[in-house]
Amino acid sequence: LFISFSGEEEGLLGSSYYAKSPIYPLSQTIAMINLDMVGRLKGDSLIVYGTGTSPVWKPMLDRLNENAKFVLKSVEDGVGPSDQTSFYLKDIPVLHFFTGAHEDHHKPTDDYDKINAEGEQRILEFIRQLVRGIDEQQERPFLTKTKGSEEQRAQVGFRVYIGTIPDFAEQVEGLKLAGVREGSPAQRAGLQAGDVIVRVGNGDVRNVYDYTYALQDLRPGEEVEFLVLRNAARLSLKVMPEKRK
């Protein structure tokens, strides 16, 4: 099945609905391969989430990459910032392909002229070979649960809008920002590209999941402290979350 989901940033609305009301029983779903923002390949860097959700993924990806020559950045967790999460929570192995955040995300400037068409073609051919490889397996990929997901919280929608753009390509302690949206609470508070968020309120932020969970606890109109690293300095910034529209 080829499916386009909507409402992802409102709390995985489309994919969560499908996972609860599938066209075919989920027992017949072998795997979920998610493509979310794969049009801006930079160099050869390709991020792949969910590599720990089945023991077949890493050997298969490594074998296919012998010819593809990507610099694969592997994230094992099945819970992540896109629609594969809804399927992983239903015990289906997943992979999510992603070329990284950029400053045009959700802006009119995110236009066709910014697409790396040759790079996207390389990615799609890589995924085509992956799907064919899954089909040729004698047995379906079996699921392995990844650690530290706090899965029950992943399906909760956000009540607030902050306007941060995470840089998922950077593996750092905390959440590094690729940018902030124009006129957003994040911009008004002084957050900027390159900042690493390490605490929201009283909660430490070690990765994107901690940050996601922290946002779920915020309330519109209630000011919260963001502790960030900027170069070598630690800054305390006051953010006033807005109600999500």
C-alpha cells in the first residue's frame, strides 16, 4: 500500500487512525517504510530511524549500501518524529528515511527549486531495492522492541506551539535546533539555530523524545524556562507557549 498521512505534527492523527482502522488487517502488514522529507540530500548523509525494530534491518541496509554509498546515520528506536511511530506501536517493524531538517520547513520558501532531484532518486532506488529484498526473504521480518521509547506517551497530541525546528541530523546530548519559525514563541524568546536545548521547565532534555514529552506537559500562556547551550555558554530563556491552532 502507498499511503499519504496528514495531521502528523498534530499528534500522528492520520497514521494513528489508519493503525486503528486499517484497510487490511495489520497481521498482514509485513513492515512500514516511511519517507518523510527525503528531498534535500546533503552530500551522502541519509538518516534512518527504526533500525533496531528488526534484526534483519541493519544487515540488509549495509548490504544494499555497498553500492549506494550513502553515509547512513542509524537511529535504532521505533518511536520517532514521524508516522512510522503509529505502526511500531502496533508491533510492526519500521524504517523511516530522512535527509534532515532545514530552514524552509513549513514555509512558502520550501519550493521545488530546493529539491535535490538526483539525490532523491538515489534514495528512492535504495528503498526500492530494500522493499524487493524484504519481498524475497523466506520469512517476514520479526519485531524487536527498542529500549527507552516510553511508547505510551508517543501518541499524545500537542496542545502548544513553540516554533522550534529540530536538527535531527545531529546526534548530540540534548536537542539541537536547525532554526526557529518567524514570529514564533521560540523566536521571541531568543532561541536560534545552533542552540542545544538541555532542559524545559524541570525536565532534562537528552534527545528528541525527551523534548517531545516535555512539550506535551506545557500549557498555552504559561511561561516556561528553556535552558540552552549556545557555543560554550548556558543560557536561560523564558518561552511563552501559544495554543496550537
